Amino acid sequence: MAAGAPGLSLRWTPGLGHIVHIKGKSGSIANLESARSVSSSKSTRSYHVPEWTKLGNQLDEARLRIRSEEQRVFGQLRAAVIRNLVKLRRNAAVLDELDVACSFATLAEERGLVRPKLNHGYVHPGNLDQLRVLILIGRLIRSSAAGIR
């Protein structure tokens, strides 16, 4: 239609409906029989073309159908969420626990905290030093408590 037009757009006006708007001095579709010039300036021209008005109306109808379908689908989604709210909240709680557990696992790995090797004894060999310190602290507390009486 408008060969070489730098900016061709379909616009809507309240009085004329859809019009063809062309930016640029050289843009013109006046050679179309059905084109009726609506306005022009130094840099733009506007035309009313019945075929383009029909196309614009079809685009508007398509937008309305899309919007209506979106509202219908979102309504169904909302209803499904409400029906399954208890399950969704339960799943969210499980995901929260998994998130915390994974964070602790990542932290343990970063700090080099590894799974202890268990034996059949009551004290883990790696904890003997800590156990000795705790026993000494316990004795000190007991002896100081006995001295206070």
C-alpha cells in the first residue's frame, strides 16, 4: 500500500473509527480508490480506508475475545485454587521444610560438617575431648555449689 512509509499505523478516532496514519512526507496511499484523506500536516497524513476500518474492527473483536477467554480461564484457576487450598497450603509447608533442610545441608557442607561414624559405644571417639571438658565443668559446678552450702 504505502511503499517506503517510515511509520504506518492503524489508529482509532471517535468520529471516524479506524484510520490509517502515516508518518513521513513521502508517505501516501492516495492512489487507493477507497482511501479518503482525513487530515495532513508537514510530517503526517491520515486516511480513512473502509477495508482497514473493517480490519481494525476485527482486531478489536479479537482483543475482546482474548480478554474474555483470559477472564474465563483465570476464573477457573481461582476456583481450582480455592477448592485445593488445604492441599496447596500443606504442600507449601512441606516445601518450606525442604527449603530449610536444604539450607542446613548446604551450610553443613560449606563448614565441613559431615556425618559422624557411629559405633556401639556410648561416646563417639571424636567427641572425647569435648566430653572431658564437659565432665570437668560439671565437677567444678558441683564443687562450687557444695562450697556455697
